Amino acid sequence: MKLIKYISVLFIAALFTLQVTGQNTSGSEQQDNLPAAEDQLLPLADDIQDTEESGLYEMASNAYRNQDYKRSIELYEEAVSQGVKENRVSAQLYYNLGNAYFRDNQLGKAILNYERALLLDPGDSDIRHNLRFANNRTVDRIAASGNLFLVNWIDSVRNLFSSNVWATIAIVLFLLFLLSVAVFLFVRILWARKTAFYTGIVLFIFMIIANSFSFRQKRERLRGDTAIVMVGAAAVNASPDVNSNQLFELHEGTKVKIRSSDGNWYEVEIANGSVGWTYEDNIEII
């Protein structure tokens, strides 16, 4: 039992280290782009796979660098449309589109695309930086309802990687688990069998955790229950009726959670738990 506790502590320590590291860097290829100050928008991402939309991507990036942001937006949007059709749109593409919208003073669209990029690559610190930078430009200041420290810590660990990366980690852990089973069954050395037995238990537990993280990340990406306010001021009413009492008002760039819908109306919840109804044209689903 001492061995299994020791391995568990080491694994948790490794996750904590990954969490801290993941919050400070998104990889060596982007580290040089990080500014010293928090009040700067990070530059474009240059790495994209060689696909049919890569030509549009390059033209859009060139237009962005030439400060022709409206043309850049048109080309990035076209590249996104092609990528969505083929189910291969990248986080970098949404990230760059968010930058173009931000430079064109379309804050809601910028935040929307940063959020979409973050769903595809939740561990990317550049995306998180620019999303935080854009959120600081919004009008609404809504205090989020607090969560337990453990819940926040688990979420931060889960958000280190995308669903595909967690799935890969789960597969690797499963293969190591099978190796431990093989050692336990076929090796006759007592200490080796004990080590394999307890190691196998730990690997199996963390394989389940990685698998659940993968499932949760994929569900977050697909369920479409969050949205961004797209208009300058959006009325939130007590019921799905334009003549109902207005409870409060939200402004461009604010993130909401969609609870239900009724015709052309969405029931939305904001970070502090307040709930009301807003017209569908006021928001766009992430």
C-alpha cells in the first residue's frame, strides 16, 4: 500500500506541475511571442497545417499584417467555413480571426472566436491571454459565483489539454496497465509482481480520470450551451416576451449560459447566477 500511495502522490504532483507550467507557456514555438506586459494583444499564430484553406489563411494573415482588417476577416471567415465543412478547423484559425475582429473594434466577435479557439485548445496560454485582454474591454463586470478550491483545481487540470490529447494519454496509460498485468501474471519474482500489481491499480485509476477528462472536454465543445452577446446593449426580460419586465441589460462581449429556448428567445444565465430571457439576435452561440 505504501507503493501505491507513493505513486499516486508523484502523479498528482506531476499534474500540479503541469497545471502551473501550462498557465505560463503554450509551448516553445510561441514562447518568444509573449509580451512583458499584460496589456498587449499577442500576435498572430503562424503555424497551420498544409490544407486547402491554408492559402486563404496566408492571404488573411498578410492582410492583417498590412492592417487591412476587414479583408483579413473576410478571408479568415472563408477559411473557417471551409474548415468547418471538412471538420478540421483549427484553434489557430479562430485565434487569428479573433485578433482581426479585435483590431476592427468588433469586441463581441473577437471574444466569440477566442472562446471557440479555447474549446479546441484549452491549454493554449496565448488564446487565454488574448481572451482575458478582450474581456477586460467589456462593459459588464459580473462577479462569478464561487466554486470549491478542489473543483477549480480539477477544472484547471482538465483544461490543460484538449479531448484528443486526454484520449491519447488514456490510451498510453491503458497500454502501461496491460504491461503491468503481463508482469504480474508471467513474472515469478515476488517484488516485481507486487510492484506491477499496485502500479497497475494506479494506472487504471488515472486512465479512467484521463478518459473522463477527454469525454468532458469533447462534451464542452459539442453541447453549444454558451453564447456571447453580440449587440451593444441586450435587454434581458422576465419572460420570452418583448413586453415583459426588463430584469437587467447586458453589453457586447458578455458570456452567457443558455438554459432553454422558446421560439426566438433564449433563457440565459450569467456568471453571478442571474437568469432571464433575451432575443436570439442579441447573442451568438460559441
